[in-house]
Amino acid sequence: MKLSLVIPYWNGAEKIKKHLRGVIEIANKSGISEIIACDDASTDETVEILKNEFPEVILVERKINGGFSSNVNDGVECATGDLILLLNSDADL
């Protein structure tokens, strides 16, 4: 059974720098098959950080901010897992 982790972002550069490496480590140890970061048209360096520092993360890059629910829906649509785990980027580890 495959598990997909979907993380929605909007202007999440600071959170990505602080937490994403730890999330990836835990995901690798937990058997999570893929991590999908959904960016909701951020205006900070979120997309650049994801592309340059986390190539193992699948990036869904939205050009127009559509809000939380549509951002999550796009990430879920991209997921290939049998089960999907949603991790809100506002959650502190």
C-alpha cells in the first residue's frame, strides 16, 4: 500500500527551511512513498527553495491563488498513493 503526503503552502519559505528536512526524514523512515508540496501562488521564495533544495519533493505550482481547499485538492489529484496524509504547513513540529 502506498502512502502520499500532501503539504499545502502559501508563502511558506520560512517553514520549509525550518521543518521540511525533518519531515522528509520521518517520511522516509515511515514508508511514505511520495511527498507533494502544493504551492498556492506564493510571492516569497517558496517555489525556488522547493525546486533547488528539495528535488525529491513533487511540486504542484499554482499560478493563481485559489485558497486552501483548492490547493489541497490539486495536491490530492497529483497523489498516486492508496492513502493520502494531509500535513498543514502551519503545524509546528
